[in-house]
Amino acid sequence: MPADSADAGAVAIDARRLISAVADIFTAAGIAAADAQVVAADLVAADLEGIASHGVMLLPMYIERIAKGSVSRRSAGEIVSDRGGAIVIDAGNALGQLTARQAVKLAVARAREIGLAAVAVRNGFHFGTAGRYARMMAEQNCVGIVLSNTRPLMPPPGGAEAMVGNNPIAIALPSAGEFPVEADMALSATAMGKIRLAAAAGCLPPPLVDSRRGAFLSQLTRPDSRSDAGSSSWGPGGRAVLSARTRACRTTLAA
């Protein structure tokens, strides 16, 4: 359906009430009350920022993963390597919003002490928008860089087999203005969550409708979908960045 039709069916909900409702659902799933509030607030914040692909639409998936045991109810990860300016946290499959905050706190503290710090989180779960955590660091007068790798989602240009993830990157810098300078992006034409949202509304944008990939649209809603999220736009240079970052993340997390 056209985007206007989708907007016509929208319902306005008070953000505070939505945070409370989402937090109650997490609490009912066994998440500690304080942790539930943090994750709920992050999901609603993404919606308020216009990033619905990383907002409350993720709640059913989060709850399903918790119920099945692939996401733990832990409040924090365990520091398994600490070399001063380089720290590795084993998240133990906890909710990503919680372990990302743990990583931000450590990174800022060590950067202030040493001058530069890198914190890797392994065995983590989806953490929402990467820019949120880069911005947290910038708000504490640090340059924040947040990277993440994902399961393979995209084939290389001209290919058909998924080989690399749509690895997000966010960079935020302190500024003299009211808010930090921030870049937050997926390394393809768009994020997979945005494609699924558009597919559900029946209004996929033209750049994502590629006649050469007839199976793409039909596979979007499959839970195990690994269809291309825009390989016709990212090109060989983008693939090089994706591949290098995938390897860098894997190497760091194995430390």
C-alpha cells in the first residue's frame, strides 16, 4: 500500500506509557525491573527518533529469544580480558542495551585515564541503534566509535550467496552546539529492519525492488531470510570495508 495509507492507520501513543508497558512485558519475561526500564526506554527512543526498525517492533523477537533461552536474563557481561586500554566483555547473551552501556562506561573511564580505549563485547545480542552509544560517549567529551558485526546477510556485487553482514557503524564527536556531531549507518542501501517494515506495509521503495533478484521480495518476511539488503548500491569498496570489519570484529572478540 502507499506510504500515506500506512500513515493513515497510525495510532499515537504517549511515550511514557509505552515505555511502562514494554518494561512490564520484559519484567513478566523475567528481566530485572531496572534492566527492563533501560531496554524499554531505548526501544521507544528509537521510535521517537524515527528509527522504527530498531524500536518497539523488535519486542516480540526479544521476548521470543528470552523465552527460548538464546537471550539470557543477565544484567551485565563478564570482563574476560583487561589490558588497560583494551577490554573484552563476554556478554553471556544478555540484552545488548545492557552490555553496550557497560562497554560505554568502561571505554569512557579508560579513555580519560589512558587517552584511548577499545572495549569489545562478544556473545552479545541486538543492542538497538549504534548511534545511541556513540552519542553517549560524545556527551562525555569523548569521540565515540561503535562497530558491530552481524550474521551474513548480503552477497557481493553480482553474487547470490550471503557472505557478509550489514555491519553498522556509528561515530559521534563532541561539539560546541546543543548536540554531538553524529553519523549512524548500515553499510548497504538500508537496514534490514527498515526493509521488513516497508515489506509489511506493502510500500518497498523502488531502489530495493530489483528484477534481477526475484526471490528477494518473497523472502523478506522469512525468519531465516538472508536476502540482499542493497548490494546493488554498496559496490566493491563497500564490500572491502564490510569484509575487513567483519574480520576485525571476529579477531577482537576472540581475544
